[in-house]
Amino acid sequence: MSGYRLSDGGLTDRGTTLRFSFDGTAMSGHSGDTIASALLANGVRIVGRSFKYHRPRGLWGAWVEDPNGIVDVAWNGRTTPNLRATTEPLINGQEVRSVNAAPTAAGDRWRKLDLVSRFLPAGFYYKTFMWPRWERYEPRIRALAGLGRLDPGHEPAADCAQVNARCDLLVVGAGPAGLAAARAAAARGETVLLVDDQDAPGGALRWRGGTIAGSDWRDWAEDAVSTIKAAGGRVLFRTTAYGVYDHGLVCAWRRREAGPDQLWRIRPGRTLLAAGAIERPLTFADNDRPGVMSADAALRYLRLYAVVAGRRIAVATNNDAAYPVAAALAQAGADVSVLDSRDDSLAMAECALAVERNTLPSAALGQEDLTGVLAGDLRLEADTLLVSGGWTPTIHLWRHAGGGLRYDERLAAFLPEGGMPAMRVAGAANGAFGLAAALADGHAAGGDDGPAPPVGEGHASYAIRPAWPDPAGSGRAWIDQQSDVTVKDVALAAREGFRSVEHLKRYTTLGMATDQGKTSNMAGLAAMASITGRAIPEVGTTTFRPPYVPVPLPVIAGRRRGQLFNPPKRLELEGRHREAVAGLREYGGWLRPSWYGADGAAAIDAEARAARRAVGLLDASPLGKIEVIGPDAAALLDFECYNRVSTLKVGRARYVLMLTEAGIVYDDGVVMRLAEDRFIVSCSSAHVAGVRMRLEEWRQDRFDPARVFIHDATAHWATIAATGPKSRDLLEATLPALPRQALDLAHMAVTETALDDAPLRIARVSFTGERSYELSVPQSAAAALWDRLTAGLATLGGCRLGLEALLILRAEKGYPIIGKDTDGLTMPHDLGMTGPMKKREDEFAGRRALFTPQARGADRRQLVGLAVDESAEPLPTGAHGYAPSGGRRRSIGYVTSSYLSPELGRPIALALIENGRERLGERIPLVHLDATFEAMVTSPVAYDPAGMRLDA
Amino acid sequence: MQLFPCPFCGLREETEFHFAAEAGKARPEPAGQVSDDGWAKYLYFQDSPKGRSREIWVHLACGEFFVMTRDTVTHEVTGSEALSGRSR
Amino acid sequence: MIRRYSAWALLREGLRDHRGWQEAWRKAEPAARYDAVVIGGGGHGLATAYYLAKNHGITRVAVLEKGWIGGGNTGRNTTVVRSNYFFPESVALYDFALRLYEGLSRELNYNIMLSQRGMLIIAHSDMEMEIAARIVNAMRLSGADAELLGADEARARVPLLNDGPEARFPVHGGIWQGRAGVARHDAVAWGYARAASGLGVDIVENCEITDFLVEDGSCVGVATTRGTIRADTVGLAVAGHSSVLAAKAGFQLPVHAYALQAFVSEPVKPMLDTVVLSLGTGTYVSQSDKGELVIGGGLDRVPSYGQRGNPPMQEQVLSGLLEMLPAVGQLKLMRHWAGIVDVVPDSSPLLGPSPLPGLYLNCGWGTGGFKAIPAGGWLLAHLMATGEHHDISRPFDLDRFATGRLIDEAAGAGIAH
């Protein structure tokens, strides 16, 4: 317990006190704190436990790079797991719990697990737990793994907006390089979008400070932001550009205090990546002890939150960037000493503190908490050890975009290599370390050839001397703190042949934790390089995959939820149906009445009877109404349809099938000829878009597009079908103005007329086998027509007809529903429609495939009816017919539709049965789950086989 | 999110488009005289090139089919042209 | 002789700092000739080499891998194994694979962490329940385990399912296969590699095929970036790159390459016990032993060899996930990536002789290659060793496109897999 807050300084609002708890202990912080800074200020050392060995974990970083500060946060009655303490703002009333620890991080009951860690090296699980089977061991291991806990009662809303944005220049990172670039571009009149994941501009200037253009950096930064805005640009804080995708799209996650997070989809003309660099750890024994921290992070905690990481602080570094940290902490009152791997440097020379040269820590001392540092023979007492192993440029987005890398020996880092037309990198991300260099690099990247703003003294030197993991070092030295990967694990991977960097990652899980290896990947591949005697660039890097930081799933999912997830299509008459207490369900993408009334089963029965005895009224509006117009319309439809269309007379309609080029029945429908050069394809409601696109494809591929035109008017017209022996009476009674010849239409005839000045199309098409009229009117006239027709139902003993009753009625007639009573193998002859394939000599879609060996085979599944005893239950739909085959049962097809027929008073069924038409009269066994049945193969037509009812 | 150039509507997001086929394949006719193998080749076999690819796409919003040339690795689009009348 | 893995070996090595472990597989230099060469060091290729040696006694075998083994789709998938298919031919194939998986850890002496936690396919309407029944009955007739679950049973297996009044896709029930589950994908590649290497197989990484050697119209070997290698028989198991190599061999395949994305969330404590797929959203998900959600969905819309994800499908798959399991909205996406899959018009694999004599195919697995690895290897080994089909592979021959005898699962079952 050694972190504390100074009595003044920092950027938090000391006027507000926020109460929170950590692992049940009450604490407080200020507005402006992160959870991490508040924990540190309250003296918390152990913030969690490592994933595998349950080692104690303290804060290592101060931002997204931190591997350890992962917490579950309950607030307002809801818990959100796996929040990052270092980036999560402190809110009054938060209950913060450590993850992977119970009951508390400090008192974790699994902490002894580390004692057996020698038996649990990388990939140990591949070598054991095989007898008798993995599942014997898995539940315990599974329970031990995972980080936070999901709150089953917390269902976050789908309220994250997706914002599309364009700009001339997107600048990622509002540090010195990003600000300079954005400022220069804006000054040249470009529209700049500047995004940064912190809540204020400045980047590292915010804790490292500096003088730019002769005054405090804040003045310059403020001026830069004003310049951007004045030129029409925007600056977004708390916004993380997390991925670059094809065609230059940049996705960014924006956090907002006042509302839900947003996903920004940005299409920039150019992108400048100025995301800075991340400090690397040093690798020595027990370097994962709480109290070992990134030097830069300690400075950040000091400057932004006035929190000092410890009282007796050792700073260990291999570069100059840690010296300002040491100085600042000493000034804040800590007892600071410095260990440096180098013999001399500019910063070392200027340093007023004691510096141990040519020395780096060999071990951290202490058990659950740091007590000292061992550096060779030197033993230092310390409660805190700040380390800097150098800096790793943040070039993730550059890599997402496909940019190359080169290894720079002088900077001991991978840097962007080569150019890309739409992206470049500047500042520390580009290896331009130090304020002056970063500023100059950004300034030039922003398009300004002139001199960059001058900076004050003291930011120039870096002078890194690489200090990579030492494979020969004693003890256990951590590379990946969250995943518990040590140098020994890397050595083991190398020994076992997992030397490719991708194998290393997968075998040891290095870099696969929630921090995504931001601090561990470089050390890992440097260790592998050293162990295998290769240079670092020979080992290479793993793929940089988006997202740069874990992004909440709702941000990506957006508002697609509930009714906004594949919205169902709605009927114009939905309100009317609801008034009539319709049960609405989805059929073929449309929300349609299943039945009318509270009791579904009774309603279906009554509706089906009414349609057979009197009249049923069906909202058939989703039926396709694709107009095919022009001198070549008939020829196009001849090609599209299995049945010839050109021989159809004007005013007549024909039932057709449409086939894929593989000969499979794609859809069925009715084609109506309204004029020599004008047809309507009334395909099934689920297939309208597909049929329209097929027609377009053939039209544009093999016809003269100037001679045939396709217009899908499905959504423009409502269709109401009156079906039943009294359908004519209904029309006569409710539509007295209807011309007589419309009532007298023959079956499969069609005519156009008008009703109340609205066009009306009437077709005698039947899906029930009863006399039927399909009345189509523009949607604007639908309600009036529906009202008039429904008004006449009661007198005639008719009723509204839902889809479920219709399904029964058509099944009684053996009319198949394509996709239900057919499958993706059904050809027209399997439905008994052999005429066109025998007679037609001309080309049509799918014809050739009807003559393959398979299509002509003797074992085709054909549509038949199945009859069971009158008293039996209907066969289960989905039951399979079978034949004995070598002691087993072989499927010979299955039941596609099955109902109790109200009219016939017995079960009926349709089925696709192998060689079914030759089995007529045969009794076949069927099986559904554990039950067996027997049924007789019949014609699919169970009702009115002679078709007498059509004109009844 | 890729952007594809419809020759009629200009740049649009990829979700508005549907891939139809590789370009350059003519339907062999009279189909009745094509062998089973020949028909299978027409119907199912293709190059699936890695790199430059000429493809037929349809812009679902306007219903027009067109030829797009693009790279199947980098996803760079290098050409987009309307079908010139019939393909045969 | 390879040293066995066991708890005792771990203890012993633990006491001496694990210095005694050997290379999991030998890093072989390619020889000039082999009895058999397998192109592709993914699961299928490595399994093929293993079964060539084990089942057929052919040990002069090389596996040629252009990068690092298991680096293609074997290491990029969502690790699901299952045999919930409609056609008897498919069940025969995938259930054979599942049966081999069931004994694989002990056979290979490598824990592939097969976890048969079951798979639930959720049906959202009466009509989908009818299709579910059709599939369940078909699976049972073909000898695979399957149950038809009602709504309550489905909810009991996945308590977090969205079933409120706002749910776009209500839960009516589903298809349950208890033997389905997940396995550790990398371990399958490594386990086969180690076992094959132990039987004498050469595993050659960083060795890319530049051409095929053809004499008298037959394939007699390959030219590679590491020299020419002759072989009596050559097998091709390169998944998404099958068309590229077919072009080098001078033929086309009924294959199109697409990107298939996968997603991983941050880890949480156990909250999902099974693999679950929603027919309404097309998203499926399981929870790994580490606690991450492993999420998948449909193919990207655009044919591609780019091994990277694309936002439109991310939005679709992840919104589908949250529609299915709204509480999961508490989690963050940690990684996403894509593999290149070889999609065949009937979505069934291609197993058998290629148009070039001496070269045999194992490809076309599309989105489902991982679950088939043991069977794919076994059957390709059989083809290469005997020149003849195994009964299980016969229906998957390339000739089915000419005969019209396609094995279209989506078409037969009414469900896209």
C-alpha cells in the first residue's frame, strides 16, 4: 500500500468527492479520476490476479496498454464485466471488483496455484488430461478461467448510432504530431477530422509538458483546435480509431458522457496516423510484482491525477525518456534512485539523482508486494520500481491498411516502411521520438513545407540501448503479464519447435489477452530471436488485427435489434387485420394473419370450412406482381418459365414453374397476359425479389433490353382474394358496380376494370380449388375494397381467411408450396409436370439439367399424398418414410405437409417419397423420433380430384 | 465496407451489390446438344482467380448487371462497365 | 521414437525446468523423392500424412506447407465439430470424422481438447420446427445422434436466449446434437504433425508449390520454392487456395473463394455451455475454455482471397449475436479475422481423383472443414494409397456435377449450413 495523492495538483476536480468500493472496501476519488488512478490514490496495490497462475497483479500502465487492471463494475444495479480500470472514468457509487480472484484480489483463494506453476508451463494441457477424456477435467479448468462475470440480468440496449463521416484528412492522435499535422492541413483549407482516445488534446504533452512556439503547449494546442474548427473540421475526443478496412474505411468507437456510444465510419481522403508509442517493460525475474510499473504511466498518474505511485521509488531504464519521470517524482517528494543500462547519456549527465550506471534489475523482491530490487550485486530497498525498456510505435492501423514494416536498429523498434497513397504515419508512431522531432514530422505530414513551430529545451534525447529479455536469466521473468507467459515459456516453445512467431503466439498464448500484447509482443519476439539465434526482423511480427482495443459489441452491432433486425414486411391492411383480432405471424418475410380470433385452432377449422362451404376472404397482397412489358416480353417469359407463355391468349392466365439452371424448381406462380406485350408474373410472395432479379438477368444477358422491360409493382398493389362457392355472390352483393363480364370470368381468365375511379384487376385464380376471384387494386384503394367485401361476409356465412387455413385448403388439393413441399432437389417431373420437358424443343432456363443421369434416375423423390386411418392423428410433418436396408432403416423421403382436413374429416399429408408415383396404393412405414407409423401412398389430391369445384 | 462503382449510379456501398458470376462465360447452346460434362463445366466450374478478376455483378438498387474488374486480394477496383447489349 | 506426453512426463520435466521436451515435429528438409506428397500443412494435409503412414504403411511421405503448419483455416475457424447433416452421405462423412475425433487425443497422444458440449440449432417458427423434425429424423436414420427439443428444453440449455416480447425471432425449439462440440483447433494440427512426424513423415514448412511435374499426362511430383520433389502420388489439401493450385495443374474446379469471418470476445467466467446457432440470425457462438465467446456467421458477400474481416458482415453477425443473447452486449470484441474458404455450389466437399491423373483432391469444405479433418485425412490417404475411393468418399467425387447427383445440404435440409 504505497500509492498516495498529493495535496494539490493534477487535473481532477478536487471539489467533488466520488464514493466507490473496491473488492468491498469503501474508497473515494474525484471527478476526473479513472478507476485506476483512484485505486492508486487509495493505496491499492493488488488490482487483480493473473489468468493462469493467479499471481498478484498491480497496475502496470495508465491507459489502454495496461494488461492488469481489469475489473467488474456494478453501478445502478447492473454489472459490466471486464472494464479497464485505466480508461474507465470513476463514477460515484461504482462497486468495483477484481476479476479472476475470490473473494478479493489480495486474498484470492487460488493464490497458492503459483506454487505448482513449474508443472504448468506453456501448453501443458496439450500433454495431459487425455485419460479417460478431456471432459473429465474441463469443468474445473473452465471455472478457473475467464476474467469477469456476465450479469445475466443486464441486457444493454441496442442504441449505438452509426455515424458516417467524410473528411479530407483524418488524423488519429491529438498529440504533438497529430495536432501539428491537423493544424497545418486545416491552415491550408483542408477539412480535418482529428480523433483521440483521451478526453483532451495534447497526447503525452499532457503529462510530459513542453513549450511550443514560445509559450505553454496548451496555448498552441488550443490554437490548433481552433484552426481545425475554423476550417470546417472536427475534433473528437474519447474516440478510438480501432480499425482500417477495405477501401480506406476507418472505424472509430466514440464514447460519450451524455449518451450511448457511437460507431464512426470515416471515409477520409487521407489518413495520418499519429498514435504515439507505448512504453515497453524490462524483463527480469518476478518483474510482474505489483509495484513494478511503466515509468511513463507513473508520470501520467502524477501529472493528471496528482497520484504518486510510491514512496521509495527505483527507476530502471535503458533510455533517456525515463529521466523526466524520475525528476518529477523526486520533486513530488518521493525517494528516487535510478538504474540505467547505459554508461552515459545526455539525460544521465543532467540528472541530479543518484544513477547506477550499466545496471538493470535482475529481480524484483517481495512476495505479494514489491519490497526491493536486485541488480546484480546491488540490492535496493524500494516499494515501487518504474521501468522503461524503450518505446514501441503504435502502428496498428498502418498494418491494418497493409503498410509495411522495417526494423530500425537504432531505435530498436519496428517502423512504418514504404508509402501508401492514402495513409502515412507521423510522430512517435513513425519513430520521431521527442517533442521537436514529432512536431516537425507532423507539421510536414500536414502538408506544410515551412519550418515547424519551435519547441523549448529538454525533449530531444532518447538514446535507447536495447535491453531484450535474457534467456539465460535466472528465475521467472514475465513477458505477458495477463496471460502468464514467461521467458521460459518462450524458450520451451522454441525447444518444441514453435518458433514461427504465429506458432509462438498460439502455443504460449503470448499477446492473446485483452491487452492484445501491446506491451508484450516486442519482448516476446525479441526473446524468440535471442533464443533461436536470429535477428529480430527475421522472427517478424504477428498479424495486427483489428480492433486496436476491445470494442463493446453493441457499438459494432448498432441498432439492429428486435423489429429493426431484418424488419418484416408489413401489409397495408395490417390495421384492419388487427382490428379483426388476427394472429399475425411471419410468412416469407411478411407479417400476415395466421387466423382471425382468439382461439387459433378453432378459427383455422372454421375458416377452412367457410371457404369450402361459403366464402373466405384472404389478404393476398404479398403475391408477386412483376410486370413484363415490351415486344420481347413473351420470349423472355418463355425462357424464364418451364411452361410456355407465348401461347397464352390475352386475358388469360397460366400456372407456371420457374427452374434454376440446375433444373430445380425455384418458384411457381401464375403468369397473366393483359396485352400482347404486357404480362404480370404473380410469383409466390417469398420469391418476388429473386424472380425479379432472374428476369433482369436474362433480360440483360440474352435479350435486347430496349425491347423488354421489367417493373416490380408488388408493393404498389394490394390483392384480396375471395374464394369459395359464394365468392361470386360476395362480389355481386358488395361491389354492385362491377361489370357483369367480370363476374362471369372463366377460371384462369383475367380482366382490368375500375372501381370508384381506381384501377381494379380481377383474375380467376384459385389456391383452394374453389371458385376464386383475385382483386388487385392500388394500395390506396385497398382499405375501402376490404371494408366493402368484409361487410358482405356475414350474410353469406363467409369469413376472413388466415394463412393457416389456406395452407390446409391448398394441401387438400395437392397444391405444393415451393420450398415446403419441394426441396432443393425437386424437379418439375417430380411434381408430375412432365409436359414441357417432353414437348418443348426451345431453350428455357433449367432445361438441360433435366436430362442428366440423376434427373432421369429411377429413385427420384416425387410428390405424393399419404393417407392414414380416419381416426388416426395426422402424421408428424418431418417424419421420414423408410425402407429396411441391411438391418437398418433407409430414408425414402419425408412428410412435407400434414393436417387434419376439416372438410374431409380425416388426416391428409403431402410427402416427397422416392419413386412415389409407382408406389400408389402401397403402404409404407414412417418414423418420427421414437414413434413409427404406417401410411398408404396416394395421389396428392385428396379433395375434389376432378376439379368440379372451380366453377361451383 | 467496400465501395463499388455502378456504371449507372456511381460509387455505392458493397451491401447494395450482389456477385453474379465470373465474366466471359457464354451459355452453350443449343443446350440440348451439350454433353453432361460440358453443361457441368458451364454451370459449376470456374477460375476463382487470386488477383485480377473480371466479374459480373448486379447493383440491386437499380437492377443493372455490369462487369467489374477488381483484385480479389487487395480488393482494389480497377474497372466497371455496363454490359454491352448481349453477351453472345 | 517420440517421447510420450503424460501427467508423469509433465511432473518429471517440471522438476528439471522442462529441458527434456523434444521438438513436437521434426523440421524436415525436403528430399528429392517420396512415395507420397501432400500439399498443404493444415489439418487435412497433416491428417492425410498421418493416415498414409498409419493405415497404409506408407512412411516416405512429405507434407509441403508454404507457411507454418496449421496457419490457414485450421487455425482460423470457430472450432466446432458436429455431424448434424441431412443426407446420409453427409452424415456418413461427418459422423466418421466425429467418431475419429472422439478417440483422437489418446490416439495421437496429444490433447486436442475435444469437448462434446452439444450443439443447439434454434428454430423460430412452426415451419422451422417441421424442418428441424425432418433433419432430426434424417440424422437418426443415418445413425447420428439427434434430438428435437421443445422451447423449454432449448431455453434450459441456453438460459440467456432472447425470448422476450421484443425478440425478433421467438424460440420454438430446436435441433440438439449432444455429441457435437468444440476442439482446440491448433492442437489438431500439431497433434497430427507430431504423430505423423513420429511415424517418419517429413513436414516441410516454408515450401511453396510453384508447379506440378507432369509426365505422360500424369502428375509425378511438384516444383517448389525448395526444389523439385518427385512422388508416386500427390494429394492436394489447400482449402481456400485450391483453385490457385488447380490452375497450376491445368484444370478448373467448381469452387469459389470467399472470406469467412470469425470473432472472439473478451473472456468471462462460464455462461454458455453449448454451441448455439440461431436460424433467424445466422449467428452461432460457443464459449471457449478460456472464457472467450467464439462467434461466427455467414460468408462475406464479396469473393475474396483477403484474409481480413469487413464491417458489413461484422455488423450482421454481431447484431445477430446480441439479438440471440442480449446480455452478451456487456462484452467487448477482442479480435476478428477471416479465413479463405473454398465454396462449392452444393456446399459439399470434393474428394477424389483430380482431372490430372496422380493428383488427388481434398477440398471444397467451405465453411466446415475443421470438423471433417480426421475423415478428410483418412479418405485422402485411402485415395492416394489405393487409387480408389473409399465408400464414404465416393459420393463426393468431382463427377457428381456432370451426373447431377449433387449433395446439397442447404437444399435438402432447408437450412444453410
